[in-house]
Amino acid sequence: MAGKVAALRETAKNFASAQTIAIEPLHLYASTEGVAGELRIVVDGAIELFVVDVLTFAADGRIQAIRAYLGRGDAPAAT
């Protein structure tokens, strides 16, 4: 999946499929080239996910890439 339209479509799909979504930032990291955040996400009060989202920026400051990684070594897998 690539491009702004695809990223917006994926985000809309995630929010449309849930009644509630709670997002708790656990750790945030920033540099001039990008940002990364470890997030705890609870969907519908029952599904707990741990993700790391990484955004990199082009020289003009626009988002160049968004990458999301699911899982956490010290937490049980989501069911």
C-alpha cells in the first residue's frame, strides 16, 4: 500500500470497524528525519494491542513513509 489515499483509507477502515479505540503513548522518539512512538491501543475495551509507529519525513517536511509494527516481546499476544 502506498500513498496518501491508501494511508487515509486504512486509517478510516480501522476506526470504522471499532466502537471505541483508546490510544496510550508509552514512549516517543523524535529526530529531524522522523518520529516513532510505542503505543498501547485498546479496541472496544477488550482487544489490547502494542504497536510501534514510525514516520519518516522528506526534506520539505512532508511525511515520506509510515510504518507500523505489531507486537511486544514482554506482553502476551493479542487474541
